[in-house]
Amino acid sequence: MVRPAVLLPALLCLLCIAPSASAAGAPWYQIEVIVFTRPGAVDQGAGSASDAPELAAIQRALRLRAPGSAAAFSLLPSDNLRLAQEYARLRSRQSPLHPVLHVAWRQPVRGRGNAEAVYLSGGPELAPPAGAASGPGSVPQIEGTLRVGVARYLHLDLDLLLRKPATPESGTAGRAGTSPERGLKTYRLDEVRRARSGELHYFDHPQFGALVLITPWGNRQTDGGEGAPADEPAEPEEGDAPTG
């Protein structure tokens, strides 16, 4: 008869291994993001503090690793970027848009309920103007998260915040006395959509926008194995039946 004292350590060991085993079957994708602003956009008013992504969600988001590693969520060097031409066009003098962020990384893509939120930020650091309420100090012009998960299809969740210095005519961002960034106007781009790998996805807002490209990465299928990733896993999540 096996004693409980012997079974308990073995059970705890299995519980620690289980999450890694379930993640091992996740297909890998390369994700590339360009975020741009519209410098000449007409100001149509700022969102309230409740419109901004929760600071706690941003703080919990996964930070991308420095380039030079093959590990998941590592920034890719410039020669691995697939949207270089699109970025160059955005930077041209003829373009009315101004790119402020261009990054790419590779990661395993898990079920929507377990998808990691990746932290994104770009543009110049902005400080509240003199006389504004005290806040967190300087903050990036663009900040937010991107989450890619899979049910029967890939799903892309982009939640970005654009900050701009407020003017006397436009007022301050957020509700008086509640926003930690008084003196800065805020605009939010928040969208969840079903995505197809290999297609360029365009996210639009009157003040800024984003381009996102998701492509299977054929050199890695799992967190530790080789093989080509599946584009559409066969098992849908409840409530996510295919349409059309």
C-alpha cells in the first residue's frame, strides 16, 4: 500500500508539469506591428478616463525580450521584418501618416482564454505640462497591449492608447480629478477581430492606426519541438462556431 506521504509529492510534481505540457502543442507565429499617428487629424475630443486601457492590465502585460534570442517573445532584428516596405512608405514625405512603432516577435499562440497580452509602446515620452495635476511622470505617446489567441480561428485583440498634449482650447484628458494624466488628451483604439494568417490587418482611428501581420513560423511548432504550425486548430471554443 502506497502511503499518502509518498503520493503527495508526486501529485504536486504532476500539477507543476501539466501547464507546460498543455502549452507544448501551441503553434508558433511571427507577429509584426506598425503603429502610426495622423499629425494633421482634426481634434474631435478626448476620451474619458474610463475609455483608457486599465493601467493594471498594461502593467501585467508581457514585455518583449531584447533581440538576439530564439526564445518566444524576443524582438526580431530588422532583417526579419516583413513590413519594411510599408514602414518606408509611411515615413515618406508624401505620406500624411507618421509611424512611431515597428516591432516583430515570434510566439506560441494558445487558446483565447490563455493568450498572453504583449505590451507595446512607442513615440516620444510625454510629460504633463507645468501646473497639471501630479501623475506618473512621463508616459509614452503610444501604449497598450496586443493579444493573439486561437479558437477555431485566430483572434486578434488590439487595445492602444494615444496621448497628446492638451491645449487650452481642447481641455484636459479624462474626468476632472480622476485621470492620472491630466494635461494630456487620450484616444483609444480598442478592437477584437477574427484574423487570417498571412493577411495584413488594418486598424483605423481618426487620430492613429495600426498594421498587424500574423504569419505561421515553420521552424517551430511547439515550445520545444520542430514542425510547421497549424493555421486553424480543429477544435473550436464554445460559442465560436465558424461563420459563412
